[in-house]
Amino acid sequence: MTATTTAPVAAPPVHTVKRPSGRMRAWATRAPLLPALIFMIAVTQLPFVATLVISFFDWNSLYPDARSFTGFGNYTEVLSDAALRKSVWTTILLTVAVVVASLVLGLGLALLLDRKFRGRGLVRTLLIAPFLVVPVAAALLWKHVLYNPEYGLLNGLLHYVGGPEPDWISNTPLLAVEMSLVWQWTPFMMLILLAGLQSRDHQQIEAAEVDGASAWQVFRYLTLPHLRRYLELGALLGSIYIVQNFDAVFTITSGGLGTANLPYTVYQSFYQAHENGLASAAGVLVVIGSIIIATFALRVVSSLFREEASRA
């Protein structure tokens, strides 16, 4: 017998697939978001850059050929003009009053809705409804349905009980604007604080009640400290929106009777006085103030997320 030997069969060559680098994968993931990013920059940032550039010019649209570079002159005029300073003070008063009143009322409503009772879902829906109303429609509702001295609901109720029937807008113009904004922003504060109430540690509350703590003590020493972050978030977010409010002032009082806030003053400078540079400078200051407030709001939100993550 003869031994036969077989030659070993060579293995087929292995083709290695070149994987894309991490940078390429990152770009492939972000590529679908580029159109939205470009659109956002074109819609928001380019107009702001144009506004910033115009704010450095003495530019009246009625005399376009007479414009000249003035540097920070418009900003100096905004900060030194008596009418503009008054509008800044009105903006502060309006914002503080609306935010504080909305937080107090929102806290009370949130404590009510945190309890179980029949029809709670319907009550919650009705309480949220004012926040869903278009701001101009809400201002028109208060101006004509409630404040009107002849057929308004408020004077109708006062006439029924034999009380005085004042002209609300003429006698208390700033209060009239504040009441309409409080009515609209209280549901927003209520939702934030209700979320905070439902995230409480109920075992800790039950232990305090077993130890003999009263309802007021539970609220003061457990509930209120827990809601501190939510109160700060509601105050900051509410301030961002109310500082920029224009609809209520324009619709209810048309900026008269000492109710002209900074956004309405910007509107007057731009559309009525045609002072593009001055209005742009005031608008830039409003944006800077809003960014400062928003920075604090984002810090509060991030701290809330960290607290929830640590509990989980």
C-alpha cells in the first residue's frame, strides 16, 4: 500500500471591513438635525445680529439718509431717558406683582388638587383653561366683559350688592393689567407646584403625622422646603414671559395711564417715533435681561433633574 498525502487547503483571504470612525458616526447622527439648526439660526439669530448692529446707529426711518454711527449713544439714552426709566420701573412692578400673586394662588390651587375628591379631573381641566386662552383674547375678555363700567361683570356684581361701580381701567390701570395676567398665569404656576407636590416622599409625611405633627407643621417643615426649587422655577419662568409681555398692556390700556412697560416702549419707539436705533437698543437690553433670568432658570431645572436622579 502506498500512503497518500493531501496538501493542506489554503484558507480564503479574510477581508476586513473598515468601520467608520467615531467622528463620522457623530456627523451621521447629527446630519438630520442640520436643516432644523440652520432654520433656527436664520429665523432667530440673524435678526438679533441685525438688531444689534442697528442699535449702534442713530437711525430714523423717516430720514434714512441721515443715519450715522453713534456707538453706545442709544444705550446711554435708553438708560438716561426719564420715560424709558419709568417704563423699566413699570416692567419691574408688573413682573413682581404678577409673579408673586400667581405663585401664591397657584400654590393654593395645587394644594387643593393634590387631594383626592370627586370630579378632580374636571376641576383641574377648568383651572388650566385660562392658560390656554390666546393672550390677546384674554386681554379683550377682561377689558370688555369684566372691566367695562357700563355692562362689565364686575360692576354688575357690585351694582347687585349696592357697592360702588368704578371705572377699573381709568382708576386702577396697572392693577387692571396685573389682574388679567394673574388670571392667565396662575394655572402655569399651579401645574409646576402640583408636579412638585406629587413628587414628595409620602412615607416621610406619614411618619411625621404618626409622630403628631399638625397639617401646618407638615406644610411648613416638609412641603414648603421641598417646593423651594419648584417655586424658584415658577418665578423664573414666569418672569421671563411677563417681562416680555406686550398683549395685555397694548389691549387693555394702550400703554397709557402709566402702564407702558419696556416692550410697549420699544413698540412706540419703533412704529410710532420711527427711531430704529433707539428701539433696537431697548430691545437688546430686554433680550439681555431675559437671558440672565433664563440662565438662572436653567440652573434650577438642572438641579431638579439631579435631585430626581439621585432619588432614583
